[in-house]
Amino acid sequence: MEIVFLFYDGMTALDAIGPHEILSRLPGAVVKLAAISAGDILTSSDLIMKADYALSDVQRADILVIPGAKTATSLRKFPAILEWIDKVHQTTTWTTSVCTGSLILGAAGLLSGVKATSHWATLERLSAYGAIPVSERIVESGKIITAAGVSAGIDMALMLAAKVSGEQVAKTLQLAIEYDPAPPFDAGSPAKAGPELVNALRAKMLNVFEKK
Amino acid sequence: MEIVFLFYDGMTALDAIGPHEILSRLPGAVVKLAAISAGDILTSSDLIMKADYALSDVQRADILVIPGAKTATSLRKFPAILEWIDKVHQTTTWTTSVCTGSLILGAAGLLSGVKATSHWATLERLSAYGAIPVSERIVESGKIITAAGVSAGIDMALMLAAKVSGEQVAKTLQLAIEYDPAPPFDAGSPAKAGPELVNALRAKMLNVFEKK
């Protein structure tokens, strides 16, 4: 079972590592980290992770995972990446995204008429790609599964683990990473955080977003 | 504010990246990823991340983060790492660990008579270092904060963010990573997962643990 992650400069490390920590432990998993060129990838938090494959060396995937980035829409300047996503998507059982990764799926032309989610601050941007924005943590539309912002990739990966390897395996992985979340605050969604935090953060995030 | 992560071969990627995604976004944060030698670190899931400092080039930290590993106790074979942890700990405001990282703090001699937690499967091992094992997700003992298995590092980092930069900043970071967890199953702790899953996984994990 080939599980392929798209890696690219600027991506959010946790968008990739959340699902990676779970999916890489699935029985029979062969994980490939694919970028324009194999080698160092600079994440948004300045941490460097290594892509072990060039996109040109990966033709297919059973599971494709597209992490997000504050700069996600800048990938429209790299048609080779979008074409690769479209090509690999034709071969997948599951095509998935985390956070603004769904905007990359959109730019690749995969979300026309498809229900999808994204980071809450960029959810409405999905419409530009013909997608139907749905404000849920995980949205499953046929073989495309999109997850909301950053940490939602962990929930998505556990759900996917159950689909691929059964509920028993998924629960064992949840127990292995002791995923019994207990956030010290209840501010993880716009509804819970309230308008003041939401408006300040949205303005800041979209400011970065527009520039790319 | 210098935030230093210990990186080492075999460490669990999510133990480090969960807190890193949060703490690296704190106002004024300068993050250093320190390993025996600067360069590639092979995590337990075969993903390579880059340490940007050698231990010898990092003398102090405001926050020290020690991630865990299935092979955590093998670090006792590297007294230079344990001595470095002890030395840097003398300079910190907060010394923290995720998962079996607490066993490394223990091996470094920092937990004598100190209440601490760890991954549930290795919690009792803390006693070997004179620590007092506490089965909680996050345990704060003076300036030492230990978190339970893998994903608990995210909760720990948000708690720490509030201590260091205030509750408003911590809540904004929670909202930024949309940390409104919704695991598809309720199997994230031994009590919730039940004895069958727990016993199978404990046997498997301790088997790896004993060999190192």
C-alpha cells in the first residue's frame, strides 16, 4: 500500500506529520515523500524535512496526502505539481488533503462540484475552484477526503486508518499515540473562539494569503 | 526567547512537531533543533528532519523540549546527551518532555523525587529514576512539565504557550491550528480502549523497549 505525501517549500509541518505518524504505521504501508525535487523542504516553521522522491519518480498512490500552507495557492505557479496531483489522483483509492491543501486539490481541478473543507479562514476560497465549501472537520466526497485546519489531519488519518485497515487497527494507533485530547482551552473553532479572536486571526492569515 | 528541541535518531516525529508547530509561533521565539551533530535525523517513521545545531553549540534555553522514542532509554548509552540536558536544564525557565522523553529526563538525573508522566505503556518505568509516576496527560512539577504519549505534546505546548505569552496568544494559536479535536473513536487512553487493546499494544511496545 503506497502512501504518498506531497512535500513543498512553505508547507505546514504538522499538516503532514499528523497524518504521517498514523498512516506510516498501517500494516503494509510504504510511504513516499514526494517533491518537485528530492531533498530538503523548508516548512513554514523553518524546520527542514526531507523529500525522498522527485514527483517524476512517483506515478501512483493508494493514498495521496496533500498538506496545506499559508502559501498554498502559490502552487498555481507550478503547473507541474498540479498536473502530477491530477495524474496520481487517477490511480488512488483515497485522495486526501489537510488544511489549505484542499485549495491545492482545487487548483489541480479535482474539486469541481465536490463538497470539501479547508482551514476555517480560507473555507470560502474553495468556491473559486467550483467546490462546495462545507464547514466540517472532515468531509468525505467519494474518494476525496478533505480535513479542516492543521490538527484536523490527525482525526482524518484515524478515520482513514479504519477504512483501510479496520477499526481495530485504527483504535490501536489512537492508543499508541495516546490521542485522548485535552486542550487547555476551548478555542479551537471559530464558533468557540468568538468573534474577536477570529476576526484578528482571519485578517492576519488572509493578509499572508493574498500576497502569495 | 530560545526554544530548544533535542533531536536524535529514532525519535517520534509527532512528539517534536506537535509542540514545534505551536511554540515556534510564539512572539519572539527563536527555535533551535539540537542533536549530537547538526544534520539529518532519522525519526522512528523513517522521515528525515534536520537538526540545525550541534549540542556543543547550544549552551542554554528558555524552554527545552525532549521528544520521546520507542528507543528512548537507549540514550543512556550517550552520556554526552544526558550531561547536555542537565547543563541546559540549569538555564531554563521550563524543561519539558513528550511521551518517553520523560525517561530521558530521568536518565539525565532530573526527576529524582519529581512527579512526572510518560507514555501510558512506560509510565511505571519512571520509578527507576526516582520519579513519582502520575497517570495524567500533563504533569507540572516546578519548572519541569512532562506530557503523556505523542499527541499530548500538543496540549502541553498550548498550556506552555499560555504561561509564556498569555492566554490570548495560546487561544489564538489553538484557533490557528484549528485544534478542536474530534477523534473518530474513543480509544485514546488505556481506560477508554479497554484491556484487550491495551494488553496487546503494551506487550508489543515493551518488547521493542527492552531490546534497546
